[in-house]
Amino acid sequence: MSGMPPATPQAPAPVRLQAAVKTYGRQRAVDGVSLDLAPGQTTVLVGHNGAGKSTVIKLILGLIRADAGRVEVLGEDASSRAAARQRRHVGYLPETAALHPALTGAETLDFYARLKGLDPGGNAALLTRVGIADAARRRVGGYSKGMRQRLALAQAILGQPRLLLLDEPTTGLDPASRLLFYDIVAQLRDAGAAILLSTHALAELERHADRVIVLQKGRKIADGTLGDLRASAALPVRVRATLAAEVAAVPEGWRRVGRHRLERSCSEPDKLTVLRQACAMPGLADIEIDAPSLDEMYAHFLRREQG
């Protein structure tokens, strides 16, 4: 026998959907969706209203049961009692949080901590972390929408959850609050949490998404990193070169877009070749790369499905 130690069994994916189906009457809100969420990864779920995003989250939470297929959370069937006992390891931030207006912020967080069986001793630090410590003793009924959303985020991240589900989480947040929100999400991800974020605000996610899943009419039509999606969409990349002097002769394949600027479109695989061409231009002052945005890729995948 070899002296190698036995292999450590791999922990189950925090979330696993296998050909999950959920039907309401004749409508398939979720139509054969399969996906695994990995620890330490932020997955963004995108799609129009009615695409199935919220239904997927409800299936994961065990609020509804799949009509076919399987949904597992932390190794248990999502609708089972065993999964219910794992709820303290799951954080959930709905698009509109129902917070009792008569309670203070501190009382609200204490209530949710007790629901999860957690020690509320760290709640004051958590309110500071989300930026509403000064309002901890004020009634929630007097909070602004952004403050209520920050408090809802605090309850979602109670106990350092292993799984965090966020449904349109930046609704009502100002730009500074959004930056704070994504910083907190990144800290949880780096600590090993699996994060599923459903949103319409695609432009703000470019720097925060490890993986993107696109849903349409309950079906998964794209899934991968931003690089994977760019390669799949095959949308052109635009490269712009700014020269110190006026452009005298336009190189082949490029076009003039100003006295000192040239532009060229290319495929993702050809991007490095085009960049080398730009770097070799005499008097080069600057280079800009305009890669397809998440909005553009999303629109492309929808058009592709529509034929």
C-alpha cells in the first residue's frame, strides 16, 4: 500500500439545481435549470421580469417546491426539514424587505439574530459595518429607503452565512452605499461564502461578478465568466489609439475618428495582435480598449434565442 493519505472528501456544492422545473398553470417559471454554486464565488443571475430569477431563489430557500428535478442546499433537499435546520447558514436579502416600523434598528437586528439562534452580541459592530450605527436607536418607520436596505443587508449577513442570496440588493442605495455594499459582498465571498445575486443593474456588476447566468422564459441560455460570455457572444472589441501628432496615413484595417485618433474593431482572439499594432505606431500617446459590456452581451444572448 502507498503511504499517501486518504483523499479528503469534497464538500457538496452549497447549492445544486438538477433539471429543476417549476410550473404555474401552463407557464414554466423555471424550465429544466441546472446549476451549481461554488464557495468563494459571486454568481449574478440576470434576466427580464418573468425570466425566472426570483423563482430560482424561492426554490433554493425552500419557499416553493420543484415540480420536477432536484434542488439541494448545503447538501440537503431544499424543501426538507434537514435543509430548514441549515437556515442559520443562509442569508437572504429580498428586493423589498418587510421590516417592522415600530422597532428600532437595533431591536430589528436582535430579533433576526434570535430567529437564527445567534448571539446578538456582535450586532452593534454589524450596524457600524453597514453604516447605520447612528440610527440604531431610531424606529425603522423613520428610516429612508436606503437606510432600510442597509438594515436588511445587516440581517442577511448575520452569522457570516455560507450562502447569501441577494434579490435586487442595491435598490434604493446611493452610489456611496452601493460601493459599501459590494465591499461587504466581496469580504463575504473572500471568506468562502457562495453568493447568488439577482439584479437588473448590469452596468455596476462588471467588476463584481465571478460568473454570470442569463435566464429567459425560465431557461438558462448562457452561463460562464465574463470572459466566457465574451468569447461565446463573439461581439467586436474596439481599440482606439491616440497619437501625439495628427494622423498622416491610416494603417490598413484602421479608421480615422479624429485628427489624432484611430479606431479598429476586432474579435476577442485578435485583440492582442491589434494591440501590438497600436503599440508599434509612431508617436503613440494612449490606447483605449472598449470591450463588450454585460448589457451588450445580455442583449445579444436574448436576440440569439429569439432567432
